[in-house]
Amino acid sequence: MKHSTPKPISCEQALKRVFDFIDGQLKDRSREELEQHLAVCRHCFDRVEFEKLVKTRLGKLRKQTDSAELRKKISLLIDSY
Amino acid sequence: MQLSADEKQSIRVLILRLVDDLHRVAMQLTGRADAAEELVADTVARASERFRQLHDRAKVKQWLLRILTNTFISTYRQRKSHAVVSLDEHDGENFSLFDQLSVPLLLWGSNPERELINKLLDEDIQKAIAALPEQFRIVVVLCDIEGLTYQEIAESLRIPIGTVRSRIARGRTILQKHLWEYAREAEILPRSHTKALTLQKEQEHEALHT
């Protein structure tokens, strides 16, 4: 099947797709259209990079918790059922 | 409901494998170590009572997260008598930190939006997350901190993917607005942003007088 070129989209359309894009939720055609727009629009490109940065910063809050005591409590709790 | 020894062993294995995940999410939602442990314990108690309702063990994480978030919501509402926040009540619907901070081409090379994010401490961001209404806090934590997909969040919370998508968008928008307000109050806005504002004022002044 012939693969057609993605159709151009506006900045408004592009910005509506930013969160889906950074979360890996955009389907092929929709993603290609956005990627094509980002290749020619500095403002939207910078916006996407910024939202990725915020997402990465939030991801750094994912820290290991000390669950050793909690594990013991949970085990005892399950025994009571 | 009395669980058999085999059932107890099964649920023990399933839960202990995921206890770190549950504990982390509970910490993010409650913001306190004692409350987080209590929330996990309540979740385990409820999961043990309903263990025979778990039909697909491949989805045990989503099942446990659903119990945990439901327990959090009901306990939180009971304790704080917290009013249910309407999804339409919050301002700043189209707010974006990027739009507030990005600078004109004249100052290209400076990057105040990146500067601000790098200046924020974990504690500042945790406070902004804690200030989110619970519907938004839950999806932002599950998506941005725990790295769950929209599908996994939808299955965990038993809500449509479209609702997950809109809550994530709204949650991020409100979070950015909180961070912006905090940055202004704490006077930690990047210098290049202040410079851009000065430049803009000068241009407006010039336009008025020419």
C-alpha cells in the first residue's frame, strides 16, 4: 500500500496533541502529522520539549520507599483473614 | 470471608510483589508516611476480603490500585469532609507555564522555562501535587510519576480512556498554574524572564510615544 505524506496541521491542532504525544499515545498518522509540524515550527517544538521536561522532572519523584516494616505488617494482616 | 491457606499464600505473593508500588503511590497521594502505611494496610485488608473477586491475576496491579485509590478517596472525604471538586470549577483551563515563560526571539538562547523547572525543589513540586484536587492528583501520580499508560490507568480507575486523557491534561494545567504562582510568590522566576518582561514594557512604552 502506498504511504501518503502526512497532511499539514495548524499550531492549534498540534498543541491539542502535545500531551498524547509525550505520553506515547498518538497513533501512527496523527503522530506523523505532528512530527512533520514540529520539524517546521519552532514554537510548537519548544512547547513539546518543555512538556517532556516537566514530565521527566515529575518522574524523578519516583523514589524507592522503605517497605520492610510494612511487608511484615501486611503478612500478618493477610494471616488474619 | 475465611481464606484458605492456599489463598492466603497466593494473595501474599501477589501483594508483596507490588507493595513498593502501592506504598509509593500512597505516599504521593497522602503526602505522609503514617497515612501512606495506613492506606496500604486498608487496601490489603479490602483486597483480602475481595480476593475471590479477582478473576484475572495478570491485572492484579490495576485491581490493587483501584482498591487503593477508592480507599483513598473515601477515607480522604470522610476525614477532611472535603467537598467534591467540580471538574469545571477550576480556573486556568488553558494555562501553560511555557506560554508564561518563553521569551521573544530577541532573547533567543536564554531558556527561562527550563531554568525554572531546574530551580524547583522536589518539595516544591510535591506541594503543588498535594494541592491538586484528588481526581487530578491520582491520574498525574499514576501517569507522570508511576509511568502507567492511559489504558492501565483507565483499567485501574474503571473510567474511559477519554476521561483519563482529559483529567491528565487538566491536572497538568492546574499543576503548572500552582508552580507558576509559587515561583512568583517565592520570587524564583528566572532572570531572563524578568529581562523579557522589561524589554516588552520598553517596547510598549516606545510604541505609545512614537
